Amino acid sequence: MSEHAEGSHLPPRSTVKRWLVTTNHKDVGILYIVTALFFLVFGGILALLIRTQMWSPGGTILSGMGYNQAVTGHGLLMVFWFISPFAFGLANYVVPIQIGAEDLAFPRLNALSYWMYLFSGLLFGSSYFLGSSFQGGWTLYAPLNVPTYIPDVAAVGSVAAILALLLFVASVTISSVNFLTTMYRMRAKGLRMRDLPLFSLSIVLTVWMMLFAFAALLAALIILSADNIFGTTYFANEAGGAMLWTHLFWFFGHPEVYIVFFPALGIMAETFQTFSGKRLVGRKWFILAMVLVALQSFVVWMHHMFLTGINLPVKTIFMATTIGISLPFDLMMFALIYTMIKGKVRFTVPFLWNLGAVILFIVGGITGVFLGAVVLDYQFRGTYWVVAHFHYVMVGGATAMFGGLYYWFPKMTGKMYDRKLGMANFLTYFVGFNLLYFPMFVVWETPRRVFEYSEAFTPWHRVATVGAFLLASSFLIMFYNLAKSIYAGDPAPDNPWEYGSTIEWSIPSPPPLENFPKGIPSYTTGKLEFLSEDEAIEQSDRVSSSGHAAPAAADGGTVTATEGALATSAEPALEAGHEDDHVDHASWWPVTLSLAGFVTFLGLAGIQFEYFLWPGLFAISFFIAYLGIEGARRDGFASIHALMLGLGAAGFLVVLQLLSIDKGGLGAAIDGASPYFYVTTLGAFMGTASLISMGWESFNVPEPVLAERWPFAAVGKWKLGMWVFLASDVILFGAFIGSYLFMRVANGWTDWHHLIPEAHVTMPGLINTYLLLASSFAVVVALEAAKHEKRKQLIGWLFLTFALGIGFLINKGIEWQHLAHLHTEAFPEGWFLTTNVASSTFFLTTGLHGAHVIVGLLITLFLIVRAWTGAYMGEEASGTVEYFGLYWHFVDIVWLFLFPLFYIV
Amino acid sequence: MSQLRTYTIMFVVLMVFSTTQAMLEFTGLLEQYYWAIFGVIMVLSTIKAVVVAGWYQHLRYEPRSVTYMIASGVLAVVALTTAAAYSIL
């Protein structure tokens, strides 16, 4: 490890603190992998319970509700908390190296993604201790996901499970923004997107799918949480609630299949190249096929809905798109097979796992085509055919990832695994897998999700159960092998594979903290070189003047058997001053913020509706006061800090007074609050403090001096990160607006008017439109002031933005109060969240928008406090105001559609 | 502050368009020609969104790739909504 690595404020890896505060991509990758394996064991134990229950028709050891929890938990844990995070553990470790970057673009956000992932999983685990976890299956189909159909004993645990998923999706969104920004802004010079190593290429496509697909799931989960916590009536609506859930879920769910499988494809392609010593046959077509699948993945979701009430023409269309998506996969499988045929295969442990994965995937793929045909799906849906098919696909993908773990294990640890144990591990796994899942095809008529089946099927189910335990035992071999090898394995060379040709094999095993001790990686000459900073700048100038770099070969192209040939120069490579670019690699705030998220969501799982608002109001007061405290501590005391502290304290007292009035006295408020209220409030306070501290923390990760950045060369990383986030927010709000439109179509477009009181008029919406447009104008003028270093003007325009935003919220509050307290013949109890589906869509959608406004206003306060002491002055420093402006204008744009849809038409 | 004039003009356009949308309802035109006026109102909203994105978010000065990225998101939700709504007709 380099001098620089030791001096970068990170404690050694042997300490617990290191793993809590690290933001380094390799550490985070290892954390992801270990945590994902933990959740694999968790989900695997539930699977063993399921298989034990299936030993005999009618079950053996579990109650009905216990079995339902096991089935639901197994599905959710494996799909969400094991497979994808396992892939992203590998991606975290490998991708930055493969593209020639020292780390991800936003290391703290990377750590935040990990910790949110871990705590989301723990929150899901905790749902089992809150009475009962969710029991309605991993697809959370409506109406089993709404309060009426959730048993009382599972009321809190089910909401905890839903909120755990929500926290997980937040983690995924942050991670997607991070990976996309990294891969488009930090590639080694000369490394075009199409030349990326195939694993990295599969990851970039995966992340695009994640960005859009998970945003749709986020919308679905927010609505579901609202149905369960506030009592909104989306998914309970008889006219279209259940259909709405299936549309939203599968719009996410089918791309999710490829999100899970693409990293596996990338690993297969890489290992097939490495262990056949042959560049992937038809590499260009393989990449095009992956791109095609990524696009097609968003137009096949309704094949999961052939047995619902969707019309026949749309079923036919989606049957065609579904059959169509199998074609690019055929091409990819043939490319892999031909690569083996053309090359000279070395049957190493990683290769065997990947060969096994190809075989399993072919079986899974072929059996899936049956389900794409409408008529056959009528027969197969809800049977063990589906169970067997998707396990061959999904666990087939996981098989390649286990191969990937063996493949990169020597790089990560600097130790070789035990080959014999690796072989035994694979054989046990492969035999166990097929014993477990193949009998399910034979007895496919077994109904899914229940433990009743025909007596005649018993022998086959017993074989499957034996297979399950054999499969489970294979992981004991794996864990033993890897643990033993870490301590007693043979030292691994930089490149343990004869034909490993991607960049990670040209650096030490394990890599130093900032990855490239030999210099800055570059592909400008068409092959990998390591350059000193001077050489790199010189080469960059040369490339700029000649237009393009030579086509690079980041994998498989310039196969070399000698690792030394990969590197050309340059020790000592990095300038001494380089260390100053990396102020710190350690931060406590990702873990504390995620812990706060866990505590808050745990509280929200059981909070009473009438107490829901108060933790948020207390937290806002605390936020304002803490801005004053932290600002004075970090930037030196100024009058604005006293003002904030005073405002926050006053706000806190006002909220306390209002709570007291609302509940008929402070004593009654305290008596009436459940423990969940206090847990929520505690979490909100912890989150607030962590967020502000993180915002103020000095954490400078400059962009590389030289990098390939097509097609975002002219967009800085922060701005690109914000735009990518906004792209996902487009889907979030789009899904909300789409849900409203869908429910309106389902309930009759013009009949909808009968669900709305006459008191719901256009004027409040118009006034709010004026206010938001004016605030957008104020923000854009504030930016101009910041660029021209006019501090007072900047503060003034930001204050105006804040005032207009507050005006927006007050106007909305008055309108909501009015509507909630109506006493008309049609709406004697007022018109609020729970009244009907129209009120649910109105209050929840505009409420989500209002929450965005509140977040924007808190950021505005933060900017004001910092601008007061001189921040953001000048063209470059004003960037923060610009990025905030992008968010604020987006919130404005959303309102421009909410206004006509909810107030006019 | 050379941009200020442009921002101000755009602000005026946005306010006028918003007022127009509301006026179409106030005057009873929406009730009389529901679908035609519905179309006009949504087109006006789209123009307003393009103005805010183009000028206030400076999208017109960014590389086209940023626009394509956002447009892909919009396309995805339009496709989802249209296909989902069509599926139950």
C-alpha cells in the first residue's frame, strides 16, 4: 500500500472503525459482498424452511402464517437484499479499476448507499419481531397489501417490510446516480464506452435500468406506504387499484430480472474470454444485444399480467415483445459458446461456475418462452413451472456471480483460493441446484405459494428438499474455502490468470488505496499505458489536436500472457502534491444518517396517523436551530447563526404548543403517543444532525485531470449527478401522475368530477403557480448574483425564494384545511386523504410535491446561512446554487402539470 | 446581468400562459369544448415546462445528451401510462 494510502485518514483495515467510516470503493465493495452473503444465508434458511414444509403434502413444521412469511421473506430477501447487492459488491470493487478511476465520483454517497442497504435489510429482518412480517408474497399484490387484508398481528411488521423496501430503493437510487456519473465522467483517457470491459459495460446498462425501474417501484412503495399509514385508497379501489399495483410493480419488476442478470452476463463474458484465451466472438453484437435487451426490458412487463383483466390486443402485443426479447439473448448465448469453441478452455474454478451458469440460464430461458405465450401462460401461471423457471434464471445468474467472486477473490485479498475445495464447492452446488429445481418442472402442476399438493408428487418434492440441503451445504464449503484462503492461501500474483487482460490484472493484488501505483491509466494509443501526470497531459493534448484516440482494447483485444507487458511506465508516477487532492477518505455521516433512516422508518411502521406529522415538524425546527449551531462552529459566528438558532428554538416551542392544543394538553399528547412516535422523532433528529454535518463536512474529491467523458464532457460531475437524479425523479413523479390518470380512466374520466367537492376550485392552484414561478425566477437571478460575486443580492434573492416557497406552503395549508373541514351533503365528513380515490390522488400527489418544496426550502436556508459568511461567490463556487436551482426548477416543472391536472381538468 | 432580461421575459410568458390556462376554465370554455380545451391546456403546460427547463435550467446550453436523458425518462412514463390506461379500455 502506498505512502499516500497510509496517510489518508483511514484507520487500518484491522479496526472496526475503518469499516464504519470508510468511503473507499474497494472497502465498500467488500462490505456489500459480505452483507449480501449474510442476506443469502438469511433467505436461504427461509428457503430450507419452505422445503422442509414441502416434505409432505399439507406441511410439516410451519403454520400457515409462518409459511406465508417464509415464502414472502425468502423472495424479498433473495431478489432485493442478496442478488443485486452481491453484483454491486463486485461492481463497487471492480468497475472503478476497470475504467481507470481511483474511486467512484461521490465516495461518501457510495458509503451512504451501502449503509442504507444494510439498514434496510435489518429493518426488514426486524419486521419478524414486530408481530409478524408481511405475508402476501414478494410481489406484494393488491389487495393483500392493504390494511383490510393484512392480519392485525402483521399490521406493524408489514409496514416495516414495506418501509424497508423503500429505504432499499433510496439506496439503489443514490448508487445509480453515483455509478452513472462515475462511468461517464471518470473513464481512462481513450476508453470509449463501447470499449469498456464487458463486466463494466454490463454494469452501466444495469444502472440505467435501475435508475428508471426503481423509480417506478419507489412511486409504488410510497403510495403503498400511504395506503397503510394514512389510509389512502389507491390499491383498495375496486375499479382499478389491484391493476394499478401490478402495472407499477411489473414496470419495475421485469427490468429487475435483467438488472439481476446483466452483471452475471458481464461476468460470463469476461471469464469466458479469460479462460478460453480468446476475445469474445461477436463482441460488438453481444454489446448491441445487451443494449437492445435493456431497452426492450421496459416494454414486456404486461406478460406478468396475462391472467388479469387487461384486454386481448394488449396481451398479444406484449406476447410479441416478450418472445422478441429472447432473440438478443440467443445471440449472447451463442457468442459465449462460440468463444469456448474457438479458444482453448482452461477449466478453472471461476470458469466452471460460469459454464454452469450458462447451462442453467439456457434451461431457464427456454422454459420461460413458454410463459411468454398467452395461451400456455393460462396453464402455467401460478404453478411450480414458474417457480422452477425463474429460479433457473435468477439463481443461474447468481451462479455466475459466485464464479465472479472466485475470479476476483485473488485480486481482492492477494490470496489464491483452494482449488480442490473450489471444485468441490461447484460440484455440490451444481448437483444440489438441479436436484432442487429440476423436479419442479416434472411436478409443475403443484400450485405455487401453498404447501398442499397431490400425494403423487411427494417423491419429487422430497428429491427437491434433499437437493435444497445439498445446495445449502455447498455454501459451507464456499465460506470455509474463502475464509481459510484469506488466512492461509497462497499469495496471488498481480495476474493469476494466463489471459486476464482487463486493467485490474495489471495492478497489485490487493490494489493500493488509490488503485494505480504505476501512474495514470490511459488508452490513447490503443493499448493500456500508465503515464506520469506530465506524460498524460501531453498525450491528452495530442489526442485533442488529432480528434480521436485510437480504438482501445480494455478487454480481450490485446491479450497478453505477461502482466508486465501491460504497463509501460512510470515510477514514481504520481506527484507528491497529488495527496492534497484527497483531503479525507473517512466519514461518519453515511453510517449515522443510515442508522437514522432505520430508526425513523422503524418508528413510522407503527406510528398512529394522528401523530405522523409531529416528528417532522419538530425535526424542521431542530434543522433550523442546528444550522445556526453548526454554521457558527464551522464558519465562525455571524448574526445569521443567532437568527437561525432563535428561529429554530421558537419553532420548536410553537410546534410543542400546537401539539398541545391539538391533543387537548401536553399531558394528553404525551399519554396518547405510542413508543413509535418517540422512535420516529429520535430518528428524525439523528437524521437532521447527520445531514447537516455531512453537508458541512470538508470532503473534496476532485475530478481526474484527464478522463474520457463522452457524451457528458461539458457537464461537471455534480451537475451531471443532479441531472441523473432528476431523470429518476421524472419517473417518480411521472409514475404518480400516471397513477392518477390510470385511476381516473379506471373510474371513468368525467365521472371523476363527482368524487370532488365543488369547493375544490382553480384559484388556490393558480396562486401557487404564480408563487412557484416567481420563486424559480428568484433562484435564477440569485445564481447570476452569485456568479457576479454580489453577496447581498444573492442572499436577498435566496430570501425571496424562501419567502415565496413558504407562501406556497401556507396557501396549500389553507386550501387543505378548507377541504378537510367541509360539511356538504356529498362530503359531510370533509374531503381528505381517505375520503375517496380522487381525494387520495390529489392529497398524496400534491403532498409529495409539497414535501419536495419543503426539502428545497431547507436547502435554501442552508444556502442562505453559508452565503452569509461568503460562500458561493464567483463563477466556479456558484455551482452549488446552480445545482440547487436545477432541483428547484424541476419542482416547479412538476407543479406546471399538477396545476392543470388537479385544479382545472 | 445580461441574462436578466431573458429571464424576465420568460417569467412574463410563464405567468401569462398560467393565467390563460385558468381563464379557459373560468370562462366556461373547458366545459363547452372539453377535449379540445383539455388539449390546449396540456400543450400550454408542456410549453411552460420546456421554457423552464430550457432557460431557467439552462438545458438549451447543455450537451444534447442531457436532454436525451431527461426525455428518455419522460418517454418511459408516457409509455407506461398510455399502455396501462389502454390495457383497461
